Amino acid sequence: MQLVPVDDPADPRLTDYLRLTDVVLRRLSEPEGGLYIAESTKVIQRALEAGHRPRSVLLQEKWIPDLAPLLEDVDVPVYVAPPPLLEEITGFVLHRGALASMHRPVLPAPAELLRDARRVVVLEDIVDHTNVGAIFRAVAGLGADAVLVTPRCADPLYRRSVRVSMAAVLQIPWTRLPEWPEAAEVLHASGFEIAALALDDDAVPLDDYAATAPERVALLLGTEGDGLSRAALRHADRVVTIPMQRGIDSLNVAAASAVALWALRV
């Protein structure tokens, strides 16, 4: 490892790690710069196992023994800083060992990702990183094959999404879809029925739909609050709802994804 002690928060080599609490900045700059931040030894390990390339690592000296086995074949600078400096750089107390600035992998074409899949989840414009991470965790735990996200959906590789997903976003294949109607054309061309999870007078109860579900299903989930857009519902093949009780009309989108994926498991 190239251990590099640092003592200046303005060191230009640390630019990747600055202002991590500014969500808007990170959402704008990470895709443009082709980077994401992996937080914690476990997440860095998962990223390396997935074939992602680090650009640098930032950590406290006490975490060097934990990271050394992971980085012994990786030729990148490992910046070492005391805890107060790390907090000044990142804007939070770093409890999880280390941060790594990772190069973003090239996303596959949707058709490539869909080719061998049977159950996929489509996220339309979900803006909360916690929900995105929780859905990826449900996908990993309940056996779906992939996740596809719309252009305005929150970044699955934002560090909060990665953390909430328990690094599942580094294991589950995912990519971005084009806008409607092109998104529906991509899914239909690969043989998927689009099942929109939404409230509608004509919606099919989930258990009824699951009993006769086709071989290939794309489960479509909408943004918090407003749900799916009119365009998404217009291009869905079926509208499916989870029956509820006690006057509750719906679940949080992440919880709903888990219930629906369990019912549609293959």
C-alpha cells in the first residue's frame, strides 16, 4: 500500500472526500466525475470483489491492518489522517473504518441485463437514498435478478444507499432505463410483463396476481408520496395492489417491494 500521511483538509488530493453531507452536490458530481464513495471496510471489500477499481482510500491509522489484506494488490494512494481531520474533511465522524473513492463501473445496456432475468424491479423517480438501498436489499434477499432505475431516480451508489443496502447495490446487477415510452419498449422487447404496484379501483390483489404471474415480471415501483407517474401507469400491463387493513391504504415503497417480491418469488 502507498501510505500517505495527510494533515491539511485543503489538500487537493482529498477533493473526492470533501462535503460528503451535501446530497445535492454528490448527486450532481458523482455521475459526472465517474466516482462513488465506498464507506466501511466491508463495503470496500464488496466493491473490490465486484471488480470496481479504487482511485484512493482515506482512513485512520488504526484501520490499516484491516484494509491491508484487501489492498495488497491494489496500487492506489492510501491517505492516513487523524480523526479530527477526517471529520473536518468529510463533515461527519467516521466510525466505519475507511472511505474509498471508487471508479464507477460502466452500466450494462438494459437488454443485456434483462436477457437471462425472470424477476426485475423498476424504480421510477424514487428520490430517497434510504428507500433505494432498502429495495436493493430486498431484491438481494428475496431473489430478484436485477434492478432498473429511471433517469431521475436517486443514485444507487450514493454512500447512504450502499450502506442501507448492506452493500447489496454492489452485488445486484442494475442499470438505468430511458424515459417512457422507450422504457416500456425495452422491457416488452425482452418478454417482460410490467406489473405496476399502485392504488387503483381496477387493480388486481397481489396474491391473485402472483398465483398466475407470467414467467417474466418487471415490478414497477413509484416515488414516495405521489407514486407512479401517469406515463408509467399508461405503459404498465397490469396494476397490482397489496390488500391492506385498518384504513391504511399503502406501505412505504421499500416495505411494499419486499412484500411483492416475496409473493412473486420463483
